[in-house]
Amino acid sequence: MSRVEGPIATEGDRRHLAEIIARIRPDWDRHGIAAALAKHPCQELDVLAMQALVVAVTRSDQRTPAVLALDGDHTNRARTALSRPQVAPSAPGTFKLGPECDVCGVRQGIHAGVLASLEYGEHEFRPATPRTLATPEAIANARRIAFSTEEDR
């Protein structure tokens, strides 16, 4: 089931959102909320509204609404909530969000919403390289090679 694309937020929409968010976070200035919402890179009304609600109810550590201007985990949560992901039973050892990215470790299911990471930079999802568990034989062989001289090899 696909979702209906939301319209682009107008100044009036952001003012109305600011009223709602100010009811949830009375310690935030309404004009500051509207100004921060106007600076957010995603102006789709549904995503903007959902991410603002996520921030308002989950980020009690924020003293100002400035975080509303940033694209971050709250925006990814909003996009995930709006896409209504199908919950499928997973086999043992698998994850509903898919494998981890080899670059940043973010699961594939939410990697699409991550536009850029401050630590790793903007990048495409790259499946993690399979890692084999060390066996006693592999460890013994690696030690033999590491501690041998050229003549022993």
C-alpha cells in the first residue's frame, strides 16, 4: 500500500504546526518553532509535521526548537512511520531492517532516510562484508604465518 504524498508546507501550515507543537512543548517559543520548521530541508507537510511531533515528545533534552531545523533521526522516524512498513515474520538470525551498512553500520531499512552522516559523510548503502568466525585451526595457522621467518615458509 503506497502513501499519499503530502503537499509542500506553506507559511500558514508552519504557523499551525507551531501552535500544536507549542501545546506539547510550552517552553518553546511559537515563532521560534515556525522559524525552525521553515529551515528544515524537507518541506513535505506530512514529513515536517510528523518529525516535529517526534521531536516534541521525545527530545526533552532540547531547550529550544532549533533541532526542528535539522534533518536527523527524528526525520527518519517520521518517514518510517509514514511509509507504514509491512511487518513480516523474520527467520532466525535475520533482522526486519536488513543488514548493516559496511560504512556506517546503519541497517538497510532505515539507511535510505539517512542523507548524510557527520562522521562518515554522504554515501550509498553498502552491505557489510561477511565475516567468518575464527576457528582454532585458523588461529593456529595465522600464528604460524605471523611468527615464521621467510625461510620457514
